[in-house]
Amino acid sequence: MSTTPSASSNVYAATELPELGFRNYWYPVLAAWRLRQRPKAVKLLGEEVVLYRDGGKIYALKDQCAHRGARLSRGKCLYPGSGTLSCPYHGWTYSGETGQVVAKLMEGPDAILPAEARVTTYPVQEHNGVLWVFVGDMNAAPLEEDLPECLAKPDEWHTIGTWRTYRCNWRVLNDNLCYDLHAPFVHRNSPELFFQPVFPFASHVTTTKLENANGLGYVAKDGVTEASYPGLGLFPPPRETFFRRLRPMGRGQEMDREKAQAVKRYGIKYRHMSCLPAVTLVGRPTGEYFMVRWVTPIDAETTLFYSINAFRRRGWLATQLDRIGWAFWMSWSHDWIFSDQDKNIVEGVRSNAEQLSPTDLGVAAWRKFAVENARRSPTEAPTEDDRPAPVCADDAGIGSAAE
Amino acid sequence: MSTTPSASSNVYAATELPELGFRNYWYPVLAAWRLRQRPKAVKLLGEEVVLYRDGGKIYALKDQCAHRGARLSRGKCLYPGSGTLSCPYHGWTYSGETGQVVAKLMEGPDAILPAEARVTTYPVQEHNGVLWVFVGDMNAAPLEEDLPECLAKPDEWHTIGTWRTYRCNWRVLNDNLCYDLHAPFVHRNSPELFFQPVFPFASHVTTTKLENANGLGYVAKDGVTEASYPGLGLFPPPRETFFRRLRPMGRGQEMDREKAQAVKRYGIKYRHMSCLPAVTLVGRPTGEYFMVRWVTPIDAETTLFYSINAFRRRGWLATQLDRIGWAFWMSWSHDWIFSDQDKNIVEGVRSNAEQLSPTDLGVAAWRKFAVENARRSPTEAPTEDDRPAPVCADDAGIGSAAE
Amino acid sequence: MSTTPSASSNVYAATELPELGFRNYWYPVLAAWRLRQRPKAVKLLGEEVVLYRDGGKIYALKDQCAHRGARLSRGKCLYPGSGTLSCPYHGWTYSGETGQVVAKLMEGPDAILPAEARVTTYPVQEHNGVLWVFVGDMNAAPLEEDLPECLAKPDEWHTIGTWRTYRCNWRVLNDNLCYDLHAPFVHRNSPELFFQPVFPFASHVTTTKLENANGLGYVAKDGVTEASYPGLGLFPPPRETFFRRLRPMGRGQEMDREKAQAVKRYGIKYRHMSCLPAVTLVGRPTGEYFMVRWVTPIDAETTLFYSINAFRRRGWLATQLDRIGWAFWMSWSHDWIFSDQDKNIVEGVRSNAEQLSPTDLGVAAWRKFAVENARRSPTEAPTEDDRPAPVCADDAGIGSAAE
């Protein structure tokens, strides 16, 4: 199956990104409250990992005993407080800190514990009510380095996370999040936007590197909310517009890049950003809310979609109202209905062939940015491919209407 | 896995026929009433196709958007009457006639619509209450050319169709239909034949090319309905014969090739015929009924068995009686029970090895006829293999009792 | 995936044993009462076999008709008493003795029955209420040769068999049975042993060839039932020991190799033995009970675990008590709970890497014994590998605490 980047060798095909995700990043894997007394098996980037808590700490080890290959996730913390996990089969007992075997219970205290009797450890952290695991070959970056500010500063933001498993490769789901103008089409009748005009489309999208060099910000200009197509008629069709009486609000409201509170008060330059490894932020003009969509590859056909709603702390009462608003409205309208409109589509996508188009400028820009800027261990070869120009504008080589 | 045509290089092994079916033919894929407002995904010969109706016409396109690979079958006809289908993802809108993109809704009316922004179209037709799709590389033949007369002339025949999915390769199911003398054995206790003698077996089968050169007619002579096997006893065993008091009738009645009404009045020469691409006709001595069994390959392991009962129109009342007879008797006794006796067997068949035998003269003849006569696009190489003699008689090289 | 025998080339990796099991042995496949009037399909060592009873005998044939590949297991014994099975498709009728076609029912009594019209036969026997099938290329050994005495002599022993299907390769399950000291760990809280001390661990295991040269006997010395691990604490942890007030009994009782009745009265030298092809015996000091665990490979990922409880006949009343004891206690505590503790672990094992350790002396010894002593047909090459020393002691090269 050959993959055909449509217009220009300046564009990366979906399949040129690593199938199992970018290594050497932190990924959310499990709601913290779901890890209790018993160890838990998770899988990310194709690797099987056991998580466990002991003595107030959390540990992550490769979920395969070095001895005879049993799953450590079926074992127990036999010695609470020691930070160890014992294999269910012959009691090889691993230090969660080092991955080293510290006892082979069935061999007695005098057993030889050779250096190779160990399993891989994974850096793991609890943060924002989520367990984050670092997968890669390098030393783990500090978690905060991989987090957007709204997640990195829990004293300024409070969060509510949800998750869902998608039956598709992570790249298909992540492409969906790169401001590719599917939203005015796919979500036009979503309850959240039902009485508002559709999102603007046919916009001119540009992308700019974020100051922290970890991602891209999207800006869309000159969009319309209605257009007439020769031989077809209006989009949206009139039968879908007569009831759209509200003005844009909430999610539907664009950010005025001069006057919006987000910009003036908080210095947030973009309403929509994509960051490495596969994270999307969608904000509001108030600068007081972000929806963070973290795409965690499980294996080549399965992806964990970890969605975190981040609200700026504005006092106790506001926090309660945020939570009530989420529970009675957003959890349903957005985290469920809106997202399922995408899920239904992306789970059917086949990426063996594609023809990128001007609506995909964001996708092309993100792919290029990601491939060229992702962390790499020093042993990894540099990108074999050094594609010249940035894809942040019409020079992307994607066939465009402007010419 | 080597395949061993048993006796002679003059015989084609099952696996020498194309695994996904003969291309460049029409195949039935869906009862017409099942395609309503929403597009419908079907698969045939390994190809995924979306069917939709608009403005009184039916269209068939490859079920994968050229843009980012979403399934068109999850899209909608947003502009009724225009004959277009819009992709659910970014609204690329395809002409059902040409497969060409006529609008990219999210890019505005000025979007460039390059020639390569298109998907394959499939010829599709509604006929006899069934949707027929042509798969191949050549221009579609007229549908009538691929239909037996009883389906081609709806003013002379009325039809009732049913379908069933089989978990086997199409070749295994089609072999089952080539007058291979399994019927006297497999179906001997089927309700349709319960009180009649079993079908004749140990017959001498000959095959003759049909006048339209599209298939073979089978003639069986000298069959018996009982025989005694040394060391075993009678077939059928006596415990299965004492209640067989009726004379052959309906399906059980052979056609007298001199006197039968089918021959004299209607000029139907054969009661049992196999036609390309994988169609079987079983008639009656009256010449007023045909059971048409159309084998549509879905993929290498799955097959659609489309069964059409065709009744000659003999006035309004006769038509009503045909329909009542079908509803209360044939639908149950034949389309269900009788066919399931085969389904149970063919779904377990493994074709990696076979030893054809005189009962398989029909199978061998059909395979040879089909391989050598199937439509081929000019670009396709001719059969690499030109096996000499016809398989219409004992010269088939299949070990026979006559020598 | 490379397999790494941990310490020495003297040790065979799991994957060096044949993936589908040792051929040329008898294996239990089905409880005899489950084969009634209808033929039954079973699979062992990757081969599909149909079993049927006729005229008081049992037959086993390859479950694929030589003619067109239908499953004989969907056929019938049409001629009771003749020992034949008829294919469901065209009635090819096979002698259960020879596998030869004795009639092609649909071709009449004069059909040619060539020598190649046959299927493989498998030696099959009913014994101890179980059907045993011999798979291989050699002439079948007498069944008794492959059976331990407690199964070979039904007049001295009575038996109760149960079975379970495991989703793992047979090697993983068989390793579990080779006195590898998992039991003191995995089963320590099993109901059977709940109030007794755990089995001794950290023992010094030696293995000795059995007199009949068909397997190994295990002897463990110097085990302890409690030990203290630096930095961790006691094993078993005190919270698991305060209620262990009983003395070792039943299964928990070691065999005194000088005084035990098993030794003195019955000449049984080992309480735990492994035999070819993949059979484990665990006895009692009384010498009046054996649990026989027979591991029958089904395919590469599935294994039949056939478990036979053998009780020495000690009069009518004792037999009844044995049966009652089994029904109300052992069936639950052992054949179900105890075995499921293992099943839960072995079904998760991946054998692509392992580090054998002194607890695995039994495993290593058995692997070596099995590879070097398994029956081989004369046409099979000898083991490519002739690893020098026996693995019956510390010279196994498995890193040991004693050095």
C-alpha cells in the first residue's frame, strides 16, 4: 500500500509518522482513582506496563517477569511499604525504583540476584488526577515540560478528565484534531452548536510555532458560515439553518486576537494549538477554559483518547459552577455527543491513500512540525528526510484556491 | 498448500480459479428495498462499495474518500436530486455519475477540484428487486447479457429473492451447485423430498455448452434411486426408504427431454445449468419455474448466496398462488432447510487437497469452461494454461467406473 | 524473538521443544462418555481428527474427506456394524480400520476405489474412561507403554478424570508441573492447604531417571516453610501465617523416603514425577493416590489439560469413599480452585525470554530429558544438539546460591 502525499514532497503522509507514536514523551494512561490496591496492566506505544501503588508512591514496570515470563500485573505488593511488587508465579520481587529483583522468594534469602534479573522501569507520575507514563530510551523529561500550562499549574487550574478507547491508529485520531476544518461540517448539528451558526469554514489557516517551541498555534481568517455551491446550493442547506437564531457563544465563539480577555489578560495567543507528542488544546476567548485532548497510542490499531477539561480557578464558587456545568452539560454535549461524531468517522478511516487539500494545512503543518521537532534519543538517526519549506501557509504546496 | 487435481492435468483444481471471483461481471449485492435514504456499504470481490439512491437513481462508488480516507457510506446525500454523496468528514461531494468531486464544502465554492479528486464508480442497476453491481476493469456489459432469460425478462417472469452469507470461499459454494450428485445424498431427507424416492445417483453426467456460450447444461442418464454395496448394504438404507411412497414430483421430477413442456413449449433444453460468472439455474419439467443461485464473492472467506425464485407469469391468479406457495412452503422447505443442509457442509470444506471423481464431472467441466471462457479485459494475459480436451464426458480423465 | 536460556548452553529454552508437542505418543483427548452416536471432532498436535464409535469399537480418522475436503465429523455411520463412516457430502464411505474408501455411495457399487482414496487413520483406544489417540509417524506403541502404572492397571486402580482447555502453548503449562517450586507461592492460600504450613521452598531439588527410562523423579531436600528476607520481612508474611495451625497432611505431607508406605509397601520411589510426552504424577506418602496431569497440545496457542485422579483399589467401601471424597472435596478444592490459580498465571506467560534459576532445575532437567529421550521415527534426524551434562543437580549451570 503506497501512501501518496498529494501535492508536494513537502508534505508528510500520515504513514511517515511513527506507527506506535513518538517515544520519549509523557502520556496519560489511567485515571488515578482507578489504580487502587491491585496492580493494573496498561499498554501504551505497544509496550505492556504494570502500574502499582505502594507506600504512597506509584511505580511502573514492564509487565513481564524476567524469570519465566508471567505477568507482574497478576502479582501483589506482598511487602507493603517496601515499594516492591512480587511476581505471582515464583515470587521474584522487584524494586519499583530500579526494576531490580531484590528477592526470589522461592529460593530463600541466599539466592543469587544477578544484575540481569531486572525489568524495565517506566517513569510514572500522578498529576491532575491522571497517571502519566514516560516511554522512551532517553532520561525522562520533567513532566511539566510536556504539559501545557493549564495542566502544569494545578493551583491556577482545576481539571476534569474523561477517556475513551478508539479503534484506529493514533495518527488518524490526531489528524482529526489539527484544525482541519472538519468541525463546521461534522459537528454542525451537535447540541452544543445547534442554534448557532456553523463554525466558519473556507478559512485561510496559518500556523505559527509556539514560543515554547513545543507545538503550533492555529489562526484562521476570512471564514464564512454560509456559501453557495454551483449545481448544489447552499451550505449549510437551508433546512439546517432556519433555526440557527443564536449568536456564536461558548465553543462557537471565535477569539478576537486584539480584544479577547484571553489575549489581553492572560497572554494566550491562540485558541487552538497542537503540541508534541499528540496533544491538542482548544480554548475560549475568556482564557478561562481549555479542553486538552491527549492522544495516547495503545497499539497500531487502538488509541486512548484522554480528554481533560481545564478550568481556571476563579474562586470556590466558580469552581463549583464549573463542575456543575460540566456534569450537566459539557460531559454530555461535548465529551460524549460531540466526540462521538468524530469517533464514528475516524474509526472507519483508511490512511493508505490521501489527497491533502487546503483544509489540511493544519494537518500538514503539524505532521511536519512533529516529525522534525520530536524528541529523539542521541542514538536515533536524524530524520532521513529534510523537507525544505515550512507548511505554515500557501507555500505548503497543497493545491490551493488562491492560485 | 499444494492442490492436487486428482487424475489428469486436464482438470483444474479449485484453487486455479480466481480467489475473489471472476471480474468484469454483474453480481447481485443487495435487495433493492434495503437501500433507502441512507447510503449502504457492501463488499464484493474484495472491493468496498457504497450504494446510494438519489433523485430516483442508484449510484455506486468506492467506499473510501479520496481526501483523507473516510468511509463515504457514513455520509449523506446533502443535496437531494443532485446525484451527489457528501463525505461525512470534510464534505467532499462526489458526483455519483462520474465519481468526480464537484465540491469541497469546507473549502468554499472557489476550491480547486483537480481531476484526481475522484473515486472509482461502479456500474449499478436495480432489476428484479435486486441491486446489481459490475466489478471489473472493462466497460460494463449490459446487465441483460449477464442474466439468464428468466431474470432478463420481468414481463414474462416474476421473482422472489432471498440471500444468505456463507463463511467459505465462493469456489466451495459454487462447486456445490455444479450437478455433482451431492443432492441425492445430502438432501435425501429434506422435507421437500421426504416421501419421494431419492434423486437418481450413479448417473452418467454429460455437459454441453449453452447456445449463448455463457455456460453449460447438464444431462444425467442412467441414474438409480437404490443400489446395494457389498459389505455395507443398500443405499438408501432400508430404514430410510419404507416411507418413500410418493412418486417423484416438483423438484424431484426429472425432465423428459423429449416430452417435457419445458422442452416442447419453451425450448428449454436443460433442467440444470451453470453460467458465468457463478450462477446456477435449476428448473422444472414444466418450464415455468427456475431457481437461480447467484454466488457473489465478498472476500476470500465470505460469500453472498443470492437465491432468486423465478416464476413464469401465467396470469394474475397464478402469480398470487406462486407467491403463496413460496411463502408457505418453498421459503421454508427449500430456501431455508434444503440450503442449510449444504451450508453446514460447505462451511467446513477445506480445498487444499481434492480427488475429483466421476461424480465431479460437472464440477470439472464447469471449472474448465469458466477459466477458459470468462471475460477478460484486453490487458489481462490469456490463461497461461491451455488444457486440451473438453471435460464433457469420460474423456475428462477423472477416474471412471467405465474403464 | 530470541530465547535466552539464562546461564548455560546446557539448558534448553522452552522454545527448543516442539511447538505442537512430541509426536509418536498417546494422548488423552475426550472423556469416553462424550462420544456417543454422532462422530466427534477433536484436535491434537495441530491435527484435526474425527472420532466415532461403531459396533462396539472406536475409530479415529483425519477429519477431511479425500474427495472434496468436507469434514467427516459432520457425517454419519450409515451402516452400523460395518465400522465405516460416510462423508456427509457425497457419501464416500471410509473403513475405520484402514482409512480406505470402501464405497462411493453416489457413484454406485461399480465405482473405482483407488488406493489413494483414503485418509490417515489414528490409533485410538478407550481406557480409564478416556479416549486416547496416538499421533505420529511410527507404528503406535502399546498404550500401556505410555501409561504410568496407576493408569495402566485398572484392576488395581480406579480413576476419575476431568479436563480443561488452557489458552497457552503446552510448554508453558507443562513447565508449570515440573516441580519448579511455584506451588509454595501460588497455592499457599488454596483451600486445600489453608490451615497447613506452606509447602517447603528454597529446597535443593534433584532429578533422577525413572527405571522405565520414561521420565524423571524429583526429590527435594532441605526446604523451609518460612524465611526472612532482608528489607522485606518474612515469607509467608505474618498476616498469612497466624492461622496455619494444622500439621502438613494430604497433599501437604512430604514423603519420607525411608518409612513411607508408598516406598516400603509399593516401591514407589518418588512422590512427583514427569514422564514423556508431557505427563506429571503427584502422589501421596500412602502410595494409594496419584494425580495424573496429562498435557495434550491442541494447537500452538491452545492446550487440553487432562487431569486424572487415580485411587488404589482397597475394597468396595474404600472406592465409594474415594469417590465421595472427590465429589465433595477434591473436585472443588483441587481440580477447580487449585488448578485455576495456575491457569490464571500460565495463560498470561510469554516465553520469548526467560532467566532460569535454581528453582527451575526441575524444568531444565525435564526439558533436557524430554528433548533427548523422546521417541523419534527413524526418518527424523537426531537432536541437532547434544548438550553434554545432565541437569540433575548444581552442575546444571543455572546460577545457584551454593557457589
